[in-house]
Amino acid sequence: MTEAKVPATVLVVGSLHHDIIVEADHLPRRDETAIGRRWYPRFGGKGGNQAVAAVRAGVPCRMFGAVGDDGFGAFLRAGLRAGGVDDRFVATLPGAGSGMSVAILDAQGDYAATIVSGANLLADPAALAAPELWQDVGLLVLQNEIPETLNLAAAHAARARGIRCLLNAAPARDLPPQLAGLVDLLVVNAVEAEMMGAGQVASLDSAAAAARRLAARFRAVIVTAGAHGLAAAEPGTAFALPAEPVQVVSSHGAGDAFIGTLAAGLVRGESRRAAAGAASRAAARHVSTPQAGPGATG
């Protein structure tokens, strides 16, 4: 009997944040003190969440990043391990504070957050040279919650090894041409697409137009548009997928569920359309499922 082939590994180079979630009836306006109902800690950071989501979608995942030598760092490392993520290349930095965020969820499931990057800004790009880090890796996943220099070093290292690079350009910031040239797939949401100069995204048609505009600068692009769905574009190919109608409980972390599931599909060899469809369904399940409270991952 032939042994089943193990999927290639997803390598996430990215952020880890100890999230403090506050539930309130509404998001506070400027100068307003809003009254919350409860708060709880949660494992987070776009990098960490995407790594856990990739494992949940059925592929091995390895994380590269940094935490502080503090209680938050221990919490984050435990969250990676509980999620089945290989954390051997997550450094613990003495004297540094771990990354953290405060997110407020309102009664409609919308949220706003503030992050403090801490140790995420201090990960050493030289450590990317470790041969074991790249063993069996089929896809590199990056986000913008780590320094541009680290993203650029990781993308160069991946290109030198013939490994594809997916950049989730969140939060939006100016990207140097050197990095854009190393990205095989750019994934952004409606706000990020607009901030990157692709125009307003308020429908599936406008998401498709934004994807086409961004595809002039990147090899391939996916623009997610929330309840409208997603659109993808690359030279000679384009498609759009409507979102599944669901009752939103919380949108917090939906984008990371999408990225992790998309990465899993791509390293399994699925077409971009099939992988994006599975990722869209995973994000729909995420937003419509009540999230666990204290200590939850994802």
C-alpha cells in the first residue's frame, strides 16, 4: 500500500499578539467612555492566527517570530502548541515585552483594535538562514504587522529556494518595489485595497476592478469584500466568488481564518479558485460561530 503524501509545510513569518477582547454595546466615539460587558484574553496576532488556521485546515505549519520573556509570551507559545503549530523558530527575547492588542467588539459583531507590537519588531532576520526553518516548506505567508525589513528578508530567502510567497498586506502600508516583485499572491480586504490606490470597494464588481488594478503591480491578487465576496485577478485570468449569506456573530479574526485556509489549499496543490472558495467558506463559518472566551485561539 502506498503511503499518503504529507502536504508541504506552510511557513508563517509574522506577528504574535496577546489579545485582550472587550465586549460592549457599541464602539466608543472620540472622547467617549463606553461601558463594556466583559473582557477576556485570546491568542492572536495575524501571524499566529493564520498559522493556527492553516493547521486547522489540515496542513503542517511552522511559525517564525518573537515573543518577550513574560507571561504574555508564555501564553502565546502555549497557544501555538495547542494549535499544532511548530514553534521552534519563535524566539523568546529577554527584556522585551510581547506583542499585545486591545479589541472592542460591539453588539453587531464589528470591532476596532489597537496593537502594541513589542517583540514582533525585534525578530532577527539573520535567523531566517537556518536550513531547518525551510525544510519541506511549500508556501511562505507574510503580513504587515512585522517590520518591512523582516518581510523583505523572508521573501528573498523564499525566492532563493523557489518557494512561493503570499503577502496579506494588513494593515495597509506603502510597499517597496523590491517586496512587490517577490510576492506571488497579494491578499487584501476592501479597506486595504482602497488604501493601496485601487479605488473604493463596495460591491463584488468594484472588488473585481480593484483586483485588476492591483494586478498591474503584483503577479496575482485577491481582494476580499466581506459580505459581498471576493475577486481575484492575474494576467489572463480573473474570477469572482460571492460570499455565503450568514448571520454575523463577530468579524474578529475572519481575515486570518481566510488566509490560513487559503494557504492550506495552495500547498495541497488546489487551484487558486478552489483554495479561495474553501477559504471563503472557512471565513463564513468563523464569523457566524460564537467564539470561545478566555484563552481561545483563532
